[in-house]
Amino acid sequence: MSKPLLITIFFLLVSAVASAQVVRQETLESVRENIVFPELSLAEKRVMAEQAQLFLRDLYVHRFDKLAFYPGLTDPVPAIEQIVNNIDSLTTAEMEEAIYREFVAQRDLHLNYIFPSPHANFRSFLPLTFTRTAGKFNFFEVRVNSVNQALFEQFAPGQRVPEIGDRIIGYNGMSIRRAVRKQLATAQGANRFGGFSRALGQMTFVPHNLHLVPDENEIKLWLISSKNGRDLWGSLYSITLPWIAEWREAAAARRSLVEPAPRKLTPEDLTQGVDLWQQMYNDFVVQNGLEPRSAYPSNPSNEPTLTWGVIENGFGKFGYFNLSSFVPATGDDATLEEIRRIVNAEFQDTTGLIFDVRNNGGGSIILADKMSQLFMRDDAQVIKARLLNTDLNRQIFNDSIFGAFSNPQWTEVINEAEGTGNIYTELAPFTFDDQANELGQVYYKPVAVLANARSYSATDLFTCGMQDNIAALVYGEDPRTGAGGANVITHNLFNFVLPSVFEALPGDHAMRVSWRQSVRFGKSAGKIIEDFGCSANIDVSQTLNDIVSGGETQMRRITRSLAWRARADRYQASVRTLQNSRQLFLSRGDSYSFFVKNTEYINVVINGELFEQVPVFAGGQEEAFDFILPADLPGGVVNSVVFEGIDDHQRRLWNLKRQVIFLEDKVTVDAGGFEIDFATATGTAPFNILNQNPPEDGWNLVTPNLQIGYNPTYADNLDTDALLFLDLTGVATAQLSFDMEFDTEPGFDFIEVFVTDDQENRVSLLLQSGGAPLTTYEFDLSAFAGQDNVMVHFRFTSDTNTVAPGVRLQRVSIR
């Protein structure tokens, strides 16, 4: 039985708790003396320096590539060794700055030395933001992207308020080019474009958990007016702006930064790639009214990080998604299902699709890996990664729970590398191939991934994966993405799994490290993402008109390109379904129907084997395809059925993937109702038991209950569904009643009761974890009365570790 695994995960994003705190804003000059480091003892300083040395010497996977990519870059390993050797002579502030300088010098946004409070409680900013535009004679123009007029009036009264599009030519006594070069030393952006973009960001926004306080109290800017885009030459003017310091009440602020409620270690914690600066910046611009203008649609979805819309212009009708983060509030799988739902409901008659990941700082690598399959006819590949070949990495995988929580290939590759003298291990995946292909294609027209130099980390992996899988072309607001090519791990996670090596850091210090290096496939096979990023197939850099209009010129360029690409032969074949649900609950003898165009044959692949190739010879007009599923497929289990469109050269044109479950027992409910008491039942019927796990671990009859677990506990990694298949055509109303008790791991293992029908309606009745004594639950099902093929699900899921007794169901009735 698994033992509890609790860990306080370092989490820097404060938006979830910000609304409950008082936000304070004053000039930096007035609060500068409060932004300080707590004094550390000599022993504490030594711990900080030695732990930083472990990170840079034994774990930092990009070290050697950075030295090759940036001529003149100082090797951080001898530099940090010097800090360790001289720690006795360094003050706390000197030590903090010295370690910080070594981390930021690597130009890697995954490699972070995170300052403690009270220093970390503050951030400094100016009441405007900058962006790059491409002009006729200058590809690196810098212009005002957004302005908060109220903050100007409060902190810079009498200063001229710039208009959107005004060009910045001078910053704090330097030309803008020289000022950008100066910022490169600490802004951490990779390559020419990532560096430029991050430098511009740091000129107006500095979070003090990641960076030191600006030396000056105010900034003087020289600008040329654009008159909101109408004046190409403009007039020269200057303004002087104070740095504004923002913080939350001290007692609450630091708790929100690093002390969330303890939670378990999960496999997802080991597969993250996110740029903390970008996530904080995105929250900051929203909270301070500094969002840039946008002409792109933004309808909300069931996932807060995902918005969508339809663009209609002279080139056609186009779908549009914007994903602001790969840290979805509803989880990876729910986000993928929401994308599928919107495509099927809203984008069926579109000419092409724009998938916008600009300014997305990343998050879940698993979500990034699973996305490509939705937009491609062939099986998707995933970007793999590698480790430094060090003894410490071997110890992490062999002597801690990392090995148990990771794909076993990681332990294999680090052990096989021992004694080889190689710098790196062989490659291993974060996501298995079958996981990256279980959903199949959902969109059949050309796709544009719209990215920029702030598309970073897992977003780099998504963008490169779409490009390498030939699922999309990359349209670049910058010529390259942000070039963050690693899985990132926090020090406190290493401290949890291997405390004998990773000593707890004093106070609320923290560190992050680029640990596993991503390597591309396909035409870019062998290339790393770090520093190089994903090169745009088509440049759509912002112009002056774009930042004034919210991207109208850019949007026209992308949609025109998509319309032209849609004429290609590969996009003429398509499939349109009548039932968009991926999971089909059917009776034996049922068929599955859909419509196809420009398709010669359809391959039917069942449970991995080619069952039949059916000639259809469909042309430019849609033709119906009706397939009767084999009656001898096993019931009560998930059968994989894949339909593949094939051309006359036997090449795949599209794919449609479904999970088919034959239900053996069906209950017809009449005016007399229906009831089963498991105290007298002799089997699980009329419940259909569907297991994604060994049957003995799922729902079983143990008189007087239908139950999971209680022997003495349930198992890990369960997904088991006790399903009632109902015919309600004979009733005008219906009331569900059942007696149930449960004792599950709170917050992680869930019993859900929900109702579905063959029209893809889904109503959740109950979702619980934790414990409750035997209780009678009642729910009105009258909305489903009069329908056939209604399904009531009692579904239980458990995670990877920590179990409890289980769930018991005693009686179920429908009246």
C-alpha cells in the first residue's frame, strides 16, 4: 500500500490569492529601504552557496550548450565554487547578489535563484509597456504597447501621456538599442529575439523575487509621437517616470508566494516547464490595466485559460483559439476535451484555424505533447529529452521516489550512461506514444500556430511539436519562440525526495533548475530547443498599425495564408461526424455513421488490427458511411476503433478515433419503476461494469454491497464505472435514489455520479471525495424522461498513491 506523500510545492503565481489582499502602490524611492534581504548566519549562507553549486554543477543540463552558444560566457561551475570558497568573507547581501548573478548570466528563464522575503514581496514597474514592431527600415523598432493613464496622473502628474504606438528612442540616457544590450545581462532571454523581448519587459516590470531592485528611482524616456499611428514622422518629446513599487500586506504576501497548503507529490509535478516571469507579467498587466489592444475574438470557454472565436473576412471563415497558459484550471484532459468540443460545435465550416500561444509561459509538458494529434492525419511523435550524465542524477532516480513516479525509461537511460564518458544520457519521453495519440484528429483544415518570443517552455515544446509533426505552420510575431527547452524542477521538491543531499534552504529562499533537455525530431531531429527555439515558417511581425488596431494587419496576413493553404490536395479530404463524443456506448448490432469527402477507401482498425478496408470512392460531395460494428467484440470493455481515410496511393488522409463499449444489460423503466438491493442480488447485473484496470480492483458484488475496495483498501490508478443503461421512453418523470457510503483520499480520489445520453448531454449529480457515512441521495432525472439510451454512471477514480477504504453502494432505484 502506498504511503502518504505530502510536499509543499513552491508556487510563485499569486493571482489566486491576490484578490483577498490589500495591494499597495508607492514610489520605489519611498519604500526602497524596505526591500531588503534577511540576515543569514554563516551556516545558512554556506547551505545556500553549496546547494546552488549542486544545481549548477550536477543538474543544470544546458551548461555546456550555453558555453558554446554565447562566446565569452563565464562557466558558472568554477564561479560558484569561488563563492563557496569565499563564503566566510561575504555579507548576506553580497552572497545573494553573487549567486543571483551566476544564475541570470546563463540567459535561461528556467534557471532561477529566488530571493527571500521581504525582498520578494515587492515588484517595481512603470505605468506603460513596450513591444517590438517591424518598420520599413528597422526590424527592431520599440514602441509603446499599453498605457495606464490613471497611474500617470497619480505618480507622474504633468508628464505627457504617450499614445499607443509612440516610438521609444532613448531610455535613461542611452539609445534604446544600447539600453536593450545592457538589460541582456540580467533579463535571461535566450537568443537575439528572446533576449530583445525579455529586455523590453524588464525595462518596465521587475519582480523582486526574481530580480534585484533598479539602481535608479526614475527613468527618463525619449519618444517620437505616432499620433496613434497616423503620424509616420512625429514629434520628439521626453518624459520622466518614477518606478512604482507594488506589494501586498507583508504578513499575507509571503505566505501566498511560497507556503500553500501541503499537497501530494504527483507525476505531473515532474513534467512541468514554465516561465515564472511571464506568468507573473501576464497577471500584472491584467491587474494594472496594461493589456494591449486586441482585435482577435475572445469568447470564454469552460477552461479559463482558453478563449475562442470565429474570424470572418474576405478570405473566408476561420476558427481561433487563444491558450494563455499550459497550466489549465480544469486539468490537461478536460482542456483537450474542451478544444474538441469547440472544434466540433463551432469550427466545422471554417477554412483554417489559428492557435494563438503568444505570451504563453508554458506549464504542462504532457498537455503540450498531447495537443498535436488533434490537428494531424498521421500518428503524432513527442519531443524527448535527456539528462546530464552525473552520479547525482543516478542517485535521484535510483535512491528516491523519482524513479517510481517517472517513466521507467528515465531510470534506464541514466543507468546505461554510467561509465560511458558521455555528457548526456540517451533520450527518453515524458509522454508515451499511445497517450499522445489516444484522441486522434479533430480538425481537418490547415492550422497556424501564432507564437512570439515570449512563447516559452512547454509552449516551445507545443510549437516545435506541431511544426515537427507537420500538424501546422508557425506564424511568428517574432522570428523565433522564446527558446526554453527543458523540464524545470524546484529545490524544495528535490529536498523532499532526497533530503540527505538537498538540504532545506533557510527561510523562504528557493531555486529552480533546467533539468531535462528537450531534443526535437522530424526535419529538426537532434536539435535542441534551448537558445534556438522554433523558427517561424512565416513572419508576421507586428507593425505600427497592428499595435494600434489590435493586430488587424497581422490577422489579414495569417488568414490570407490559411485560405491559400486550404486549396492544397491534403485539405480536400475530410470527415464529419454525427456523434462527436469520443466514447460510444452501444448495443450489439448498432452502427456508427459519418460523412466523408474526397476519400477513396476507409480502413477500419479495431483494437490495433486492420479489420477491413472499405471502398467508398467519395468525391467532392459528402457521402454517408455507415459501419455496423462486429457483434463479437467483447462487452463491458473499451474497444479501440479507428477509421482512416485512404487515397488511391494508400496514403492516410485523415483519422477518426472512437472508444466503443458494448453494454450487455439494459433496464426498461415503466410506471412501476426499478430497484435493486445488493443485499439480495446474485451478481452485478443490471449494472454494466467498465474497468480501465484489473476487474478485481473495480466494482464488485460483496454482499450486501456493490463496492470498490474495503479489502481493506482500493488500489492506485483506478478508473472504474458502474453504469445503468436505461430506457426511459415509458415515463414522464424520473427520480434517482441510492444509498451509498464512502471513505476516499480527500481531494485526490473521487466518486462521481453523472448522467449521459446519446445526444452528448452530460449532467453531473455528485462529485465527492473524503468520507461520508451511509446516506440516501436523491436526484431528479426528469430532464431525461421520455428518452432511450440514458446512462447513469457511478464512476470512481484514484490517483497514483495514497489509498483509503473505498465506496459502498447498497441500493439503487428509479421511480
